[in-house]
Amino acid sequence: MGGSRDCKGRCVCRMEQDRQKKERVPWLRPRHRVVRNIAYAVLYPYTKLKYNIKIEPFREQGDRAYLILMNHQTAFDQFFVGMTFRGPVYYVASEDLFSNGWISSLLRWLVAPIPIKKQTSDVAAVKNCVRVAKEGGTIAIAPEGNRTYSGRTGYMNPAIASLAKLIKLPVALLRIEGGYGVHPRWSDVVRRGKMRAYVSRVIEPEEYAGLSKSELLAIIEEDLAVDEGVADGLYKSGRRAEYLERAMYVCPWCGLSEFESHGNEIECRRCRRKISYGEDKRLSGVGFTFPFEFVTDWYDYQEQFVRSLDLTKWTEEPLYRDSVRLSEVVVYERKALLRRDASVSLYGDRIVIDEGSGEELVFPFREVSAVSVLGRNKLNIYHGERLYQLKGGKRFNALKYVNIYYRSKNMGRGDKSGEFLGL
């Protein structure tokens, strides 16, 4: 017995020594600057051509490190940041980026992003941010944690103000405008339009030291607020409405529904009404009057509809059924494929995989700590110590699972009109 305890003690001691040794290795490496400069030379002309973006270099940067906070519109936002600032930037990125085997290892070696577990309070991520700041590194974070589906800057985690005060770097607020018009999250197509990226404001440590966390958060939210539910230019493509069904699942006439898009139109599969998506982002009914001018308005209606749902009516029959590829994410290592073609059923209180089969998996919402959407059509389910990922087909709507889960959690807390629906 004593020998066993001694072995365990040595094992714990060795693990602690390994951890301390790892922390002594600098996060910032000279190669990061070399990689940044090569990437800039290659990607700058490509990005300018693809996104037609006007990037305004931050000439006041000097030799100081910054905490860069940005609104999140496109999959290329991190490159816009890298082209606005000189030198390497250390991006806070979700665990999904670090769970792709050798590709993730290569990214760590090249640019050393800072990992964070989505939808959780990740103490390790905070410690790593402090470490990078102490070494003189510039850190970039999108406080929304998600790209906008609607064109409007979304919910920001209040913890961002606490982090800013903790690491004590000057805060540079980087605004990205036009990204939703050029490349909406739900679309595979980059439209021809105009974008802009620039530092709108710098908040010095001396300035925010006298502010409360809520006051600092209010400044960050106000300066990064972008609402593209307006006709502010033309965004040209022959596939403007394609895959809008990844974002929209509530019909003004049918309620919960499913949609299918082709070209510049999207159709409700229940009432067969078609909506056209214009070059100026305006929506119009094909042969009828559509009640919403922009996706932003329709998205607001959809959220209000979900906030009024009584999910207790959806415990016997599912709200939706989909087909997905099911994997388990071994966080910071790899993804293990569990089922190539699984069926998923969304109820008002649970998610069920391959219902009725011998391999049925049930995720009661009361046992799930978080549900999050990644990219265009991936869904993460945090169940106990395990993380499952569902990846659907081109038309899969992962957003509805997130919204229904958080609606259920709000109801369980007695907050029947809870505003937060996961994004």
C-alpha cells in the first residue's frame, strides 16, 4: 500500500515538473515574426483581391503590445487583424482548432495561438493570456466568440473586461465593416462588395483603471457594435441566398420549419413561399409581401419566436430530425469518428442520436454543460467529461440546436423570457 502511494506521489510530482518545465519555455518565438512576415507577403494581395477590403494600418502601434478586441464577421478576420498590426499577433482560438492532429501541431509551431474551451470558464486560457502579455506579446480576441449570423454584432462575454484589467495592456478596438455583406457566415460564396478594417479606438490602462468592469464592457460593446441590417452598398453574386437555411428555421407563417435555397432565393418547405435576397441585402417575397426587410429583422423575429416556445410540448415528438457525422473530440489532440451516418433528433429537453437503435445516445439538457455552433454547420455538445461533434450536410442548421438548448435552460431556471440563446 505504501509503495503504491509512493508511486502515485512520484507520478504527480513528475507531472508537476513537466508542467513547470513547459511554462518556462517562452511562448513568444523569433520564428513567429518570420512566419507573420511571409504570411503577410502571400496573403495580403490575395485577401485584398478576394474581399476587396480597405485595411488601415495602425500607424500609432509603436513597439507596444496590445490587447486587440474585434467584432467577428468573416472566416478571414484574423488575417485582417494581422494586416492592420505589425509583428506577430497571438490569437485566442477555440479548442476545435487544436483537435486536428498534426495540422494543429503545425499551427502551434508556426503561430502559437492561445487555446480556449468554448462556452466554458477556461482558467488555463486566462493564464496563458497573462503569460503572453508578460512576455511582451500582442493578443487578439473576438469577444463575441462567434461570427454573426444576422449581420449585427452579437453577445459579448462580460469576462472580457475582467481579462483586460488583469493583463493591463492597452486595448485596441478593431472594427470590421462590410464583412456580412461580402461573406455572411451562412454562405459559401464571397460576394463582390466593399469592406473596411481599422482601429477605431485605443483605451489606455490609465483610462480603464478608473472604470468598473461594466463601464469598460459598455465602451467595448459600443465601439465594436456594427449593424449591417441596412442597404449600405451592393454585394454582387448569383448565389446570394444560398445556404441561408443554415441560419433561418422559423417561417413567419408556419413557425418552426425548414428551408431550401437555390441561387438568390430561399423557400419554406412547408408553405412553399419564396424569398429573394437582393444585391443590397434586402429581402422581398416572390409574389407576396415579406414582413422583414433584412435578415437582421428576420433573425430578431426568429429569436423572439424561440423565446416564447413552450418546450414541454416537445418531449414526446422531436422538433427536428437530421442526419449527421458523429465524432468524439479528444480535446487538444484529435477527432475520433464514431458514426459516419447518424440520425439526430432534437427534443425540447434532450438530443438523441440513432434513436431506438442498440447504439442510442441520449443527451438530456440537464446533463449537458454547453452546446455551441462552429463554422457553418458543426455542432459541439459538452456532456460530462466528453465532447461530441455533429457535422451535418450542406443544408444542416446547427443554430437551432443551440437556440433550443438555451431556451430549455432558461425555462429550467424559471427565466421564461431569457434573452440569451447561445450566441
